[in-house]
Amino acid sequence: MEVRKKKKKTEKRLGELSATGATELPGGDDPVDAVRVTGGSGVRHLVPWFADTATGSLELPGERADADIGGTLRVTATLGSLRPAAARGRLTAQAPKGVGVRVPKEALTVPRGTPVRVPVEVTVAPGTPAGPYEVRFGFAGATRVLTVHAVPRTGGPDLARTGRASSSADETPDFPASAANDGDPGTRWSSPVEDDAWWQVELARPVRLGKVALHWQEAYPSAYRVEVSADGRTWRTAATVQGSRGGRETVRMDEPGVRHVRVQGEERATRYGYSLWSVEAYAVAD
């Protein structure tokens, strides 16, 4: 049994196929119109490796990440080979002014079937305006863009701890709104089975809010918003979260004049309502 490639009316023999197991045959660099297998009783799989596509793969933990202004964000890039042989090249990074990226200077060799994980450091310079910045990574023809959201540093005590909590409704009296900011890791708030259920806290004083830390129980939303208000009547969206996986989540923002903070559910991830072990709120550091 053999394999031939065809370009227009000309055929070229690539080589023999093994009677058992798998065979890899180089196809050369010339473009072709077709591949033909001749002889033998049959082939279980025929997998082409295209030479006009990226030779490597590049994956990041996600499409966006938060980074403190004046701080360093650490992520891991996962490299792979899309060829029968190893993929070779440098991991490159292009970043806008105010954002620096540290990647290995030397070329990398990534064997087929063995992903290589490369640590990457993204630094946001002090004084850089808050907002999104696109960093473009490349390896062996593959590219990915990481949107880095520069956010101000936060500090100080948990402001929600001394606030007054309320909710759209509580599932039962055993799971009140106050259980999400009472400082007890064993108590929690739970809502009825409603997509638009919410939990909120009135802070002791207006602050410039920089971070909300959430600890979800197994009943969590797949999508929700963090809303803020100065008076508890007029609300604005400070952050939107899509594709939540529950657990511990940190939501960053830069919102001045905040007295009220609300976690507004949009869509449930489970057949239950929402349940929070804790909600913490932190101001932007001076």
C-alpha cells in the first residue's frame, strides 16, 4: 500500500504504508490538489498535516486579566506542535505603551504531543491610566490576544464587614442576607430560585470602590453584574461577569462615591438559586 500526491495531472509517490500501526510520510513543500492511497485492503484513518497553516499552537488561561497599576501579573502560555515534528520559534509579545511583557529570549522547541508551559510576566507601569490594553502573543505562526485591564491597587479593611446587608429575598430564615458579610465562614445567604435575585450591602461611608471579592457556594450564577450606587436608588453597572464558574471570584473596578454595592444575578448556573458564603469590598488604596 502506498500514498501518492497529485498536482494537476502529475502524481508523485510519497512512500509505503506500514501493514500495521501508523505511518507518517513527509509531503514536501509544494501545493497539491489531492492525496491518493493505492493498494491494500483499507486505511482506518488518513490525517493530513497542512503546511500553509501555523506550525505551533498557543493558548492562554483566558482572553482577559486584571493587573494592578504599578504591579505585575503572572500568566502561563501553553505551547504545542501542530506538525509531525517539533515546533520551533520564539514566544513573542507586543504591548502598548505603559505595559511591559517579559518572555523567554531564547527560541523554544516544542515536541509533538508534549505541551510546553511558559511563564509570562505582564507589568503595568506606575501612572498608567486605568483601562483595557491589548497584548498580542505569537509562536510558530499562532497568535493570541490578552486584554489586560489595568486597575488601581486596593487596600484597607473589608468595608462590607461593617455594612448593612439586604436582598431581593431569602430562601429561608436560616440563610439571611446578613450571613454573607458577618465574618463567619460557616454561614451563607441563599436566594429563592430566581435568575434576577440580588444581594446588596450599604457601606458605612462613601468610598472609591476598587474590588469586590465573592465566595459562592455550589449554587452560583453563570452571569451576573456588580452594581454600585451613591444613594441606593440610582444604580450603575461597575462590572459584568460572564461564564462564571463559582467558587472564589474577584471583581475589579474603579468607582468613586460608592455607598451601596449590589451583586445582581442574571442567569443561574444550576437548578437552585444563588448562595454566597461571603462578600468583601475594598477601597482603592491612597
